[in-house]
Amino acid sequence: MQDAVIVAARRTPTGKRDGVLSGIHPADLSALVLEDIVATTGIDAGLVEDVIWGCVTQAGEQTGDIARTAALSAGFPESVTGVTVDRQCGSSQQAVHFAAAGIVSGQYDIAIAGGVESMSRNPMGSSSQGKSPYGEKFSARYDGARPNQGIGAEMIAEQWGFSREQLDSFALESHAKAQAATEAGRFESQIIPVETEHGTVTKDEGIRAGGTLEKLAKLPTVFKEDGVIHAGNASQISDGSAALLMMNGDRAKELGLKPLARVHTAVLAGADPKIMLTAPIPATQKALERSGLSIDDIGVFEVNEAFAPVPLAWLNDLGADASRLNPNGGAIAMGHPLGGSGARLMTTMLHHMQDNGIRYGLQTMCEGGGQANATILELL
């Protein structure tokens, strides 16, 4: 059986809502990483058999199969196809899973997996056109509930007993770690400089240094008046794109490309769609069971910081080494461009594994509908 290996992983900086990347059409933002993947590896773009691209808000500029539009915008031959994936926040992580499955099964030799979201230009929820995605049967099953991720975060905080101060401390640590990684140049090998009307952008825009618990305590809660979730301990609305070039090991050898890692294990899990955000816990347990690895075998964990309670509940239930969790910060500091986040997390994790000689890394993220992907990479 063929292995699915990753030979390159790159991303744009992440921009804030209405920030430095907001002037770029999402197909063009996608094209930047596709162009870069080809340029940095020297691969003939015509060898790519499919571009599998995550995108959540498939409305406006992000409609019409943006994967295909992005490939054509990047100058790829017209023979290169594209397919757009929506597994909510895990869309581009799922794109990696689909690419890996296609490679292992022999449907592809070479594919690019990744994703994009321009949340400035395509506001979250705009694809619903004001209509509910939940019909009568869903409502009957869940007693009329209309799942809301922010309320789900509040439910986690209550059920796991997290205080606002604990959540805010985690958020400040995310910013501090991301700032330290930026200052140390740890993101330079993964970030593509982007030319904009504001100049050349080379750093994630949302990282804030110098925050304090006192400042965060002044922010109003968003989902419950007496709640604990606010803008400071939740992921940022962002713009960004990321991509990974994947192929089978034999093809990499033929092309003279060095595999960086292989997709060791790729699983899914589902949980309660009302609380919505807890599935990373069973997804991780499933990935470890299927891989035959223990939690202590994993040298780095990327658990998406959709809201601070999500990784904290994961850490509580898995008993992982906290120092290995999101070591370079997470979405609270670096932003969460929905359809591009899975590929961004994987790119950051893979580069961290390379820089530190870490054999195994595990990534997971909560997703709409109470789902989660979990992926274990093995460094080669």
C-alpha cells in the first residue's frame, strides 16, 4: 500500500477582519499559495491531479467551486481539476484526509490539499441567506434547538467548570506564544509574503502583545449576559489560505522531492451537535486507538482554539502534556479563517515538528454539527 506523504506546506499570513488581506479576492488569495507550492518545489503544475480545497462560506465570491477557480487563477493547466469541501471549520483538514485517501487508494499520484476563507469579504453565515439550515425533523429530534457555537462554548465552560479568569489566562498565553514564535522567526519558513495595498505582509496580523487579565475583564460577554465567552477568549474573524502538496512516496522519489511527513492516521468523530465543540476529545481517542500510539508518544498537539474552553476541555480529558499543546499559539492569537484553518494548523504543526525533530504530531479541531477530524503526522 502506498503512503500519502507531504512534500511542502505553506500559508499566507492571517489577516484580521477588514485588515491587510481584505482587499484580495479569495480565489486570488488561494492562487498565491498554489503558485508558491509549485514555485518552491519546482514541480510541474500539470502533474497535480486535483486541488481539494476547504471553504465554509460558499457564497458570493466563494461560490462556483472556488478550488477550480483558484487553480486556474494560479495559472495551472486547464487539465488540473478542483473540488471544494465543506466540513465547517475542519474543511481543509478534511481536504488533507481526502487527498491522503485518494493517494493511498491509487486514485491520485499527486494532489494539493488546503483551503481559504475571506471572512472580511464573505461574512460568516451569509451563505444561509437568512434561512435556517434546520428542518422539522432536526428540530423534533433536538427539541427545537438551534445550535450556536458560542452557546456551545458557554456550555463547555459550565460543564467543565472553567472560570472566566482561566479562559482569559489561556487566551493571553496564546498571544504570548504566538508573539514569541513570530519574534524568533519560527513562522518565516511557512509564511508566503503577500503584496497588498498596505505593503508586503509577512506576519499574522491578529497577534497582540501586552494584554492583561484586567483588560480582558472589561470586555463584554457575547452569548450570555452572565457568561464567560467574549471577543478576547475566542478565535478571531480572519482572512487567509494554506496548502499542502501531497503525493505517494514513489512519486516523490521519482521527482527528486523529499517527503517531510506522512499521514499516519486520519479519523473522524461525531458528538452532540448542540454543545457542538466537544468532538475533538473522542476524535483524539479514536486516532490514538487506531494508530496504536499513546498520548505520550505525541510530541506536539494542535487543537484549534475556536474558543478557549475547547482546548482546555480536551486537555482535561486527554491528560496530555500541556507544554505540547499549541506551542506557537493558536487561533485566539493568529486567527481562524474558517475553510483555511485546518491547513494552516497542519502547516504550522509540520514546520514545528521539523524544527524540533518531533516524530509524531496530532491535530484536531471542532466543527459545526458536533464533528471533529483528527490527524496524526509522522515526520520522515
